[in-house]
Amino acid sequence: MKKKLLKTIIFSLFLSLFAFRVWQASGCISFKSFLFDNQRITTNVETSRQYEKNPDGLISRATHNKFTAAPYEFGLNISALLGSKYLLDLIGPLGFAAALIAIYYIITQRLKLGFIYLAILALAQIRATLFTSSKTDMLILCTLWFLLCFWSLNFFTKNSVRFLVFALLWLYSVWFFFISWQMPEICNEIFFK
Amino acid sequence: MSFPFLNRRNFFLVSIIVLGFLVRFMNISTNPPGLYWDEAAIGYDSYSILKTGADHRGHFLPLFFESFGDWKLPGYEYLLVPFVGVFGLNELSVRLPNVIFGTLTVLLVYLLIKSQTKNYKLALSAAFLLAISPWHIQFSRAAFESTIALFTFTFALYLIYKSISSKNAKFLILGVILMALTQYIYHSYRIFTPMFLVGVGFIYRDFFLKFKKLVVTTAIIFLIVSIPIFIFSFTKEGKDRAISQSTFNQADFEKARLKFDQFSKPPFRFLSKYLYNKPLYTSEVLLKNYLDHFSPTFLFFKGDQVGRHSQVDIGQINIFELPLIIIGLFCLKNLKNRKFMYVLLLWLILAPIPAVIVNPTPHANRALQMVIPLVIISGIGLNYILFKSQKIIAALFCLWIVAVFLIYTNTLFGQYPKKFAADWQDGNRDMINFISSVSSKYKKVYVTNTAGVPYIYLLFYTKYDPSTYQKFGSTKGFGNYEFVDTNAKIYDQKNSLYVAPVWQKVNGNLQRVIYDSKEEPVYNIWELTGNK
């Protein structure tokens, strides 16, 4: 009974944190885009060749070409969406910690639904780099990351120390969202709400 | 399969060490392309100690060396003395200790893992990954104190483990002394080592509680060895650099709060002094700085953005280690030696802390100690892929490793010297070789100090007699050399040479243009004619 109550409280607090961030984000008039630019592949190859001793040599052509540059540039784009600064701006310190716990829980418990969910999250990241709808991407990613956090509910309800850690992290996250209302990693220009 | 002189295990180990040595040693005199001023200062101080027993500023056997804007710890400088004695004062001798100790760290990682897991395949995997680690290679190819400190730290840990397994107090005492000495080699270890030792003490509390007297003795030894560095840490000199780059900087906090106020509307503007307070602001900066070191962009794609610390367009660790680390983290719990697993995690968690309290972050040099737990975790992943997955997957993975390593070596040897010539202050060697060959013809040789501290390069490359410099020289000049600002009134001088920055127009006869490895002009050398 007590555990159920704790779960409800944690669930509500997560939800309130999510709602607060989304409400803050509604003031953003220009969301940051993570759209992948094909030109970067060409630029990468050209820049690398520029520093080569023998740009037309076999080694240069074998190591610096579109085939090697494309996965690097695409990976770099995706990595920005997994960066700690971006995730902190998106889901706050509590969300970040909860997401890590959730991923650990899904993998160690080998939860099928969890793996499917992680695959959906990965697809959402790829989608954000392929299509030009930065506001929708932000909302999708924010929702998916927060939903992922719910897998950590059991962790925080296990004992009172963990619940206390959760409560402190929640307070810290509210404060964190308050002072980073401009969301520098998510938003280019924002109106105060 | 058998080898004539070595069994298979040793053959692989020797091959890995040879590979690690070659990739660290090849072209070190010219790649990195120039000698950074810290390297020149370390080299000349060691030369000065060899010749006179004092550093170039005249301090006899100093415990701390005054450098440019900070104080250097003594470890690397004293270690370098025999190298300078044997190989002379040049780029090779200054960088060679790191090549040797960087390579030996590969061997130590093998020994450490083998002793703790009894799994030689895992030990070989981790040693191999360290041998080809871009992060570790980068810092083993130049005179960075962090590489020697990492070697000493790993060796000390190995000895501590040896004492635990053999129950021999000598190893523990030696290990703890070496741990204390890491604090005299690189600044990060003044924070990292004590925290790590407390953590290890906690993990092995059952063992250490059985030998209370020994633990107290070693703790006292650690404290005694640490006293000078502890006192130094609280002096003005010890705090100078940390204060100037501190995360706890009051000015940065005020700036951030003002910015917050400017952009906020009432009532938040007036609430900011309560909500935007320093402890919370600092905690936010620390949290972001700490997590920066685990960011995938830093680890796998971009690395440290200082050209001396990484290849910049390659991550600190190889991209193929991304899946290995994920697999490794989830296989960690399969390690039979649970306490070693906790030590690894402790090492990884504590490693970025010294880099977090100073800006900028992420900082590959201050957080170099992360590299060993990362390669061990990757090694667990590699071991899993090579020996527990399907052969086709293992073969494809090996191909990926080879491809990434080829791209990396091409970048390191083919592009790096050209790309980051300016970061290494390339051009000074050629400039000094030229002016020292003609300086006797001139009454005065003026050298611009716009590029930093040219005097140290002149001392270094001309192998200027340290005792003469200590008596008559200064950072403003020595012999017929004088270091000047660009607005110095020197144009009425005749029979003089002036090494000017390329952008400065000088009335005189151009003698030589000095280029760096990127073929960019760095200095113009003029003969002054006396016309204003």
C-alpha cells in the first residue's frame, strides 16, 4: 500500500516536471535544429585532403572519402542529441539520472518491451536528424525520454533513502529548469512565459 | 601454433607492446611539429639542473618550478635530467620519457588485469586497446606530465594489489609511496589520488581492518610524503593557476546572474538573488563540467578542442569502442573479482573530478586517468566479441578495428603536423637556427615577444650556458638578444636584426621568412638599416 502511494507520488512528480518543461518550451519561437546536412560529408573530405601531404595518394583516398566521412558526420550529429548538456536541458538532472537507471534496468532485466522502447527512442533520434521539424522533434524526444524515466519507479521506491534522493533531485531539477529557462541547448530564441 | 622463442601469449603481448611503442615513438622529434613552450621550459630546466644544479631562474634543486603563468611540479623535470644527459637537449630527449613510460603503461595494464582476473585474453584485449588508444598516444608523444603520472599511479595500484595477494607489506608501502609521488608529477593527482585511496580503503576495508597497524603506518607515510605538496597547495603560487581558471570564480557567477536578470521579467528578476545563488549555480556548472567528460561527442567524435590534446576531428577513444564499452559495462558484473570491479568503477567515476573544478571542460589532459578504466571496460567488450560471439561477427569487428586504426594513423602521421602547427608554436626552431647562425654578425638581435616567450626557445635551441643565463640573463634579454614589443623604438638601430611578426611592416631588408609545417609564414626576419 505504502509502495503504491510512493509510486503514485513519484509518477505525479515526474509528470509535473515534464509538464513544467514543456510549458517552458512553449515560449520558444525557434527550436534548435539537428538536421543532418549532406554538405558536411563533402566538407569533411575536402578539409581532410587539404592537410594531406599527398592528397591524391592511395592512402589519402582510402582513408578520407565519402564512405568513411558519412558515418562519422552522421554519428556526430546523433551524438549531439545524446550529449549530457542537451539531455540536462531537456529532462533535467532527475530525468538524466532516472533515464540511466531505466536503461540499466531494461538491459539487465532483459525487458522485451523496454528494448522495443529503446529502439523507438533511437529511431526518434535518427528522425530528428533527417526531417525539418525541430519543434515536433523536441516534443517527441522530451516525451520519450520522460516516459523512459518511468522504468526507474521501482528503483526509487525501494527504500526511504532512495525516495529522499529522488525528492532532492526533483527539487534540484525544478530549480535547474527555472534558471535555465532559456534552454540554450534546445532553443535559439525564447519568449519569457 | 607455436613460436620458436615465445609462447603464443607472450608473442601477442610483445607484439602489442612493440605496436604501442612504434605508434608513440615514430617521428616524435617533428610530430608534434613544434616544441610547445612548456616542453621547452621543462627541457631547459632539466638541462640547467644537469649543468648547475639549479633551474634556469637560479633556484637550487627546487621542489616546484616557476613556469609561464603557473608552477610546474618536479616529477617530469627531474626524471628528464638523465635523458637530457644521454641524448642532449633536443625534442627527442624531452619527449622520450613519455614514449617509454607510455609504452610501459600498456604492459602494466596487462599485468594488472591478469593479476586480478586471471584472464590473460582479457588482459591482452585491454593492453591492445591502450596501445592504440588515440587519447593515450596523444599524451605519450609530447612532454605532458600526465602520462608519467598515470604510469606511476597504475604501477602503485599494481603494487598495492600485489601486497594484498601476497600479503607482503613491502609492496603496500612502496605502492603507497608511489601513490603519494603522483601528486608531485601532475596537478590532477593532488585531488584524484587521495580520493581514490580513500575509496580503495573502503572497498577493501575487510582486508585492511585485519592489518590495522600496517594501514596506519602506510597512511602516515602517505601523509609525510604529501606534506610539501599539501603546504604548497595553500600558498599563493600553489593556488594561482587554480584560481585563475576556477569554476568557483565569483566574476563568472556575477556575470551569469546579471545575464539571467537582464533576460528575466519581474517577479523573477527580483527573486534571482535568492534563487540564483552561488552554491546552486556552482553545482550546476560542476554537474555540466563533469558530465561533459562522458559526452559521446567528446569521447567518440570530437575530443578535446585544444589541438595539442587531441586530433580534434577524432574522439578521445576509438569509435569502435562505443559498442565495446556498452557490452563491457553490462559484462562487468560477470567479473569474479567483485572488488576489482568496484575499484574500476571508482576509478572511472573519480577520474574527471580534477578536470571539473577548472575551466575549460572537457579537458583531456586533466582527465587522462579516465583512459585506463575505459580501456579495461572496452577490453571486456572486445573479449566478449572475439571469444563469445559468432566468428563472422568477430572477423567483421577486427576489420573495423583495422580500418579505424589506419584512418587514425594516417591522420596522426599524415595530417596532424600540418593541421596543428600553430598549436605547437611551430616555426621557433627554424627561426632560432637562422638567427643563431648569423647573430655574431650583428650588434643586437631583437626578437618579437608577441608569440609568447621566445627567450625559452633561444635558451633551448642554442643550448645557452645555464650558469651564464642565471648570472646575466633575464626574460628581457641575454647576450646580444633582446625581446621586444612590436611598438619598441628600435628602427634607428643599425647593424641589428629584428625577428618580427609577419603582419608588422618594418623598414629594413628582409633576410628570411620563417614558415611553419602548414607552410604559413610565422616570422619575418629583417636587417635594420637605421632608417625610421
